[in-house]
Amino acid sequence: METFITTATVFGLGGVVGYWVKHQLEQQAENKRKIREGKETQYKDLLSNMLAFFEGWENKEHKQQFLREVYTNAPVFASDEVIKLANKFIKSHSSKRKDLKESDRIYAELVLAIRKELNKIQGQPDTELSTKDIKIFKVDK
């Protein structure tokens, strides 16, 4: 009888502990998913407004919104690498002599940094894309 009670207790506790561990893992996965979704939305807005700096996509309001995001929101949610690249991008457009190839390269690096950060949140592997794979084409008006 003691063996039965001991066995029942062990299985009962094991079930409770197993359920608790499973619940914690599910909660952690859900938290990561929510964090990724929030950052993804913020980064989509950032990139969307960033397009306003490219030929054929120019839009003064979007440029201002991009700058507002970089100076107010990005320091709160963006990785160090993304913030540094956003500032380099702004600097590449601030000079009197714009270096469009440099701007395109920085944009591509920024997109890859964002992908790297978002993938890292959920434990996904780094992207296999390179800066050569990220392009902005002019839109004919």
C-alpha cells in the first residue's frame, strides 16, 4: 500500500511540475511573440517613412516622421546597431552632396540589422540575405 501511495504521489507531483513547466514555456514563447510583433510594427513604420528619402518616393511629411521616430521612439525600442545605422543614414542625406550609393548601402545594412534583431528574439537563425539583395527602385510618377 505504501508503494502505491508513494507512486501516486510521485506521479501526481510530476504531473503538477510538468504542467507548470509547460505553462512557463508557453508563456515565455507568447511573451517573445508579442515583443517581436511590437518591434516588427515599429520597424515597419520606420522603414516606411525612410523610403521618403529616396528618389521617386520623396515625401516631406514622411521624412519628418522618420526623423521624429529616430530621435524619440527608436532610442527606446531599437538595437544599438539600428540606431547607429539610422543616424548614419540621416547624415548621408544631410550633406550638401548626397552620396546615393552610400545611402542605399546604409539602408540595406539597416534592414539586415532589423532582420537579425527580430530573428534573434525568437531564436531563429540569421538571415542569409546580403546588402546586395536589398534594393530600392525609383517609382515613376
